[in-house]
Amino acid sequence: MDRWKGRTALVTGASVGIGAAIAKELVRFGMTVLGCARNVEKIQKLAAECQSAGYPGVLIPLKCGWKNMLDVNVLALSICAREAYQSMKERSVDDGHIINLNSMCGHRILPNADIHFYTATKYAVTALTEGLRQELREAKTHIRATCISPGLVETEFAPRLYSQDPVKAANIYSHYKALEAIDIANAVVYVLSAPPHVQIGDIQMRSSEQVT
Amino acid sequence: MDRWKGRTALVTGASVGIGAAIAKELVRFGMTVLGCARNVEKIQKLAAECQSAGYPGVLIPLKCGWKNMLDVNVLALSICAREAYQSMKERSVDDGHIINLNSMCGHRILPNADIHFYTATKYAVTALTEGLRQELREAKTHIRATCISPGLVETEFAPRLYSQDPVKAANIYSHYKALEAIDIANAVVYVLSAPPHVQIGDIQMRSSEQVT
Amino acid sequence: MDRWKGRTALVTGASVGIGAAIAKELVRFGMTVLGCARNVEKIQKLAAECQSAGYPGVLIPLKCGWKNMLDVNVLALSICAREAYQSMKERSVDDGHIINLNSMCGHRILPNADIHFYTATKYAVTALTEGLRQELREAKTHIRATCISPGLVETEFAPRLYSQDPVKAANIYSHYKALEAIDIANAVVYVLSAPPHVQIGDIQMRSSEQVT
Amino acid sequence: MDRWKGRTALVTGASVGIGAAIAKELVRFGMTVLGCARNVEKIQKLAAECQSAGYPGVLIPLKCGWKNMLDVNVLALSICAREAYQSMKERSVDDGHIINLNSMCGHRILPNADIHFYTATKYAVTALTEGLRQELREAKTHIRATCISPGLVETEFAPRLYSQDPVKAANIYSHYKALEAIDIANAVVYVLSAPPHVQIGDIQMRSSEQVT
């Protein structure tokens, strides 16, 4: 991870769950992380945690405003990727890296009507990541494009999805040991650590106990 | 197609291209078609055509307002499916049929940066159709869910996509004989004509000359 | 189907189930069908049936020797496609059609350990059909390549898969009305009937009651 | 990798390329590696290399006899997985790991007729790995199933594929910097190093310059 020290990362959804874990890890490895979310206070708290832990990098909170699932998962992701690529071009950065948070739901459809729309947004992420990768190759850059596709991760996802039904929400994580946010952050670190000529395009990961 | 005579169909995007061809075919088979699009006048013209051709059904124009690609291809499709299903439930219709217009782009990613976002919306359609199918099965209905996935069809798609570049738009259809809108309408008729116990889930079709 | 009258078709697995239904349909439409299988007597019986029904075509039995699943589903299919294409080239046939029997199992993995190897052979068929299609396009022919991907069909498949356990075999078809062999034959007829410029690449079909 | 020290691994195709790189890495991490291939002498040479490098593990050559592509890629892989699982069951090993070498060709079809059959075998590997994973979950074991899906890797693959055409073979690796065998071995190490509750199911990786 040495080559990323002192460089800048934009992490969306950085206030909780997977985004927070990734932001923290990157600060730990000495990166300047712009952490964005609707709830800026939570990121400020996270920034303070990083500082007191003595991490070499820094976390800078940013407010961003997307709200509904389709906008966040598809539109915001597309716009962020476009702007990141644009910014790299302008600064002649040829070894940048764009990592999209996908899901196992981007690859197969589970028999649960509650998550079919979520699944559709993740199928879109699968297509967007590969499209982006092709575009970056056509443009002869060495910027890498990756998506990480976790199965069930113990985060605020279920409590938010079933906010009207806390018992159902709690139940989601009771059947087996799910992945943790840090597992995804570790995958991000692995992907960033690969030698520049190696592009990990997708990591599909699930709990060792997840059946579906 | 006899069993569909006199029944009602909702056809979105009915003003031009594939939607218009489908609407016309269904009217020809005696259905009452609600044709919706932003441009109602074009549907009115189509309705007049159907009438002068002596088709047994009727085409009723409806104005609908979705505009950008993500809203039309993903959100509107989801909402229409939900409302159609809701309406069938209320009227105890157990043999209805929801047909989503997908694309070969819902199944594989072409090396053309201009259509990567379109591709993402169609990946979403693939997931939504299978999600819908599962939901209809779980609910023990016999309502069928289908998507039709054509490759290049000679329609207003290219002229719209490249509205700033008419030469490029014209070129799209010059390399080989593309599918025609009526080919897709025929696939819709085939799908509707299948015996009630047969659900065609997806028809992937391309011009016999399309390489990609 | 008029343009296929008097022409020759090779149908593998023609002694029972889907193959027999397809062979019969093609004879009914006036084709000369070479029906091949290990059990030639059954095809002879089928040929007699076609004749007494007054079908305009003719069914000619052929013995072929493939036996285990990997050889039949992958190797034999590849060899037959290669030989059919070779034969068309030699006879300057530019409008032939190669149809591979795939399965919904060629597209998604069911949680049933008994059919995982079968599933793997059908994933191979998905790849082989698209590979063949690309090859035919590159070669500038108009020969079409199609696969048909049915879900559960009531045939000898289950009795053979569970030949040691007839109760389990019988159970397979007791949960819901499965597809029938004729439904697949009808899909073949639809695919052949499409205008020459239309290539149906895949038809995914399931019983209207199949959940998975 | 500490928890794998002293344990036994079976590595197929261990005489050259990716298999050799993986075998070597695992010996370097202290594992007892049964390396199997048709050419045992090459593995013996590799074992000597490991020894003179002072690696803590040991490499034991095994002769195995599969030859053609379908048998090696599909049948041998299935049999090895079955036997490995059987052996783990008998020895009550609940934390074993079965890693299948897949390919990006197991996920999308390249427009190159020379590799369509290879592609079909890799589609089968995609299905077999997920089928195996489901079976291991159903059986309530914590044995993990993974496939690694590299794009072009500079190995003996091209020289073998184009053994009649050395110029073409050499050309394959001249267009851009391909992945190296060690990159795949590193992915194997990453997958093995993940905490026991984390199962990486698939790593899709390509050279940062590979367009397709």
C-alpha cells in the first residue's frame, strides 16, 4: 500500500458500515480521504477516531445529498466515476483506481421480493464497472476499475431496509455469522495493493455460512 | 391470440418504434390498447391508422411523463409492473402477462462507451424481470413475466442517442440489415400466444448479420 | 415453415422426449429428418407413426453412440455443430440453422447437488452456442445459431436421473404442471419460422408454475 | 497463512505455469504440496528448487493422466473436488479449501473461434464451483470453494494452443503486458489468508492493459 500514501481517495457513504470501514483503513495507510455522506457529523466523529488512533492519513468530511436507492446506487456512482476520471485526466494521473461497491446481488437473483429493486441497481453496477473498465482501456490509461461484490454484511443495511420492522431486521443477522464491514475494507486494500499491471475486476465474497 | 381478444393492454412508449409496432399488432388482434407516451398526438395518429385498417381492437392514447433514461427504463418499468400486478390482483385476473422490453445489452457489455449507461439500465431490467417472475410464482398466481431482448433494431433509438450527430446516427443502421420493430412485435405475439402453462421468460434475438 | 419443406434436418436424441417431439414436428412440416439415438428401434416406431399420420416429411433412423452426460451434452453437440456447418459450407447452404438444446440450468445454478454436473454441461452449451454464433457471423454466413433453454419438462429425464429411485423420479413431476416436450418443439418451429434476417439466439422458458 | 503451515495441498497441473507458481508459493508458506501433472520430472525439478531455496514446506510429485481439454478442465476438476471433499469428510476437516482455476473466459465470450471450446469448459467451471459451494453449505461444513478467473496470463497456454504456429503463439503475449503466473499464485494466497468466516467465491482479474 506504500504507493498510495499521501494520495487522495474519495469514499462515498463514509458515515457508517462498509464506507466507514474503508475510509478508516485508507487513513490508516496514510491516505487523504474525502469521506462523503448525508450525515457529516458521523464522519467528523470517525475523523476524530482516526486522529486519536494516530493514523498517518487524514479524513475530511464532505456533505453529499443523494437520497433514494436508484440515485445513490446508480446515478451517484456513475457521476462520481465520471468526475473522478475527469479529475485524473486533468491531473495526468495514469495509475488511479475506481472501486465500485457492488453486491452478490449484482450477479444472481435471490427469492426475496424485498430486495429485487436493490438487486436491479446492483446489476446496473456490474454493467457500469465493466463498461468503465473498457472505456479506461480504450483510452489507453492504466487507471483500474474494480467492483467488490459481498454477500450479507452486518451493517445498517438491514435495519434501514426494515426500519418499520426491527424484529425482522435483527433476524437477518441471526441465522449465521455474516461478513463484517472490515472484511470488505480488507478486500479494498488487497485490490489497491495488487501490482499496477494487475487489475482485479471483481471480488465475489460471502460468509462461509451463507447458503444462497 | 384468441384468448386476448377484448382484453386490455398497456403499452408504454407507444408513439414510435417498437412500442408503436407492438400497440398496432395488439389492436390488430382485437385488444383494447392503452398506448402511453409523452407525445400523445403520434399515438392518436396511430389510432387513426388502426381504425382505417379495420382492426378489431382499439388504441386509446395516454400521456405519460417520464423523461430521462434511468427513470424511463428502470423506474417507470418498475412502477408500471407494480401497478399492473396490483390492478390484476384487484380484478382477480390470474392469467395476465407483463412483458418488459429488455435488450441484448441487458446480457453482455459492448465496447462502446456511448451505450454503457443504457446497458446498465438494461442489466437492471434483466434483474427486475426475473425478480418479478419469482414474486408472481411465490404469490401462486399464473401471471406471466417476460422480457424480450433484441439486438440492434432500426428505430428512433440511434437518431435520438446521436441527435447532435445525424451522420453517426444514420451510419448505425448502414452496416447491416438490423431487426425491424415488427420483428419485436411478432415476438410479443409469440409470447402471448404460448399456452397458459408455458412462460417464455426471455427471448434473445439479433439480426442474422449482427456480429457483436 | 414453408421454406424448410423438403430440406434435411438432423435431430439428435430423437428416440424419446424433446428430441422425438421435435423430429415429429419437423416431419409434419415436410422435412426429411435424420433422427439419431442409441435406441434405433424407438425411432423406427416414431417413423411409422409419422407415416400413418400422413405427415408429408420422412423420418430416417440413425444409430449414434455417445453415452455419458459430458460426451453427449458437450462433445457430441460440438461435433454435430462442426459437421453440420462443414456440410453446409460444402453445399453452399447459407441459410441453415443450428439449434442447440440448452436448459434454464445453462443460466443459473439450482440448489440441488444432483444436477450440478448437468448444470455445468449446460453452462458449456450456453458458451458454445454464442461462440458458434460469433463464428458464423465472422464467416459472413447467414446460418443461424440458437439455443432453447427450457426449465422442467416432463420427459424421461427424471426417471433416468433417478433410475435407482422411481419414487423420487415420479415426485419430480408431481409438484406442478411442467412443460411438455411439444412446448419445446413449438419453440423450435417458432425459431425456424422467423424471417431469415431474424436470429433468435435463446429462448428461456419455464412452466408458469415453476418457482426456481 | 499461518494456519495452513504443515497442512496438505493438492495442486494439479503443477509442472508448469500457474500450477507451478501456486505449488511453489504454498511450499514457501510451509505446506506439504502434492503436485500432480503428466510430466513428473518437471515437478521433481521444481521440488529441488524449493528445497535449495530453503522453503519450509515440501513438494511431492505425483503422476496424473488426464490429457484432452474437456477431461482436464471439467472431468478431472470435478473428480478432484469430489475426492478432496470425501477425504476431508473422512478426516473430519471442516476448514478445508477447494480452489478451481477458472478464467475470464468462464464469464464472457471472446470473438476468437480458437478458444470457444476452451471457453465452454470454463463456463462449466463457473457452474461447478458455485454448485460445489452450495453443496458444501447445505452439508453445513465450513469448507470453502473458490474460483480464480484470470484473463491472459503469460504461460505455456498460447505455445500449446498454437503449437503448429509458433509465430502466432509468440504474438499473443506481445500486444501488452499480460498477467504473470505469480499474480495468480498471489491471488490464491490472498484467498487462503482470508479469515475462516470469509469465503472469496471468485476473483476476476486481468492485466491493466487487457481490453477485452
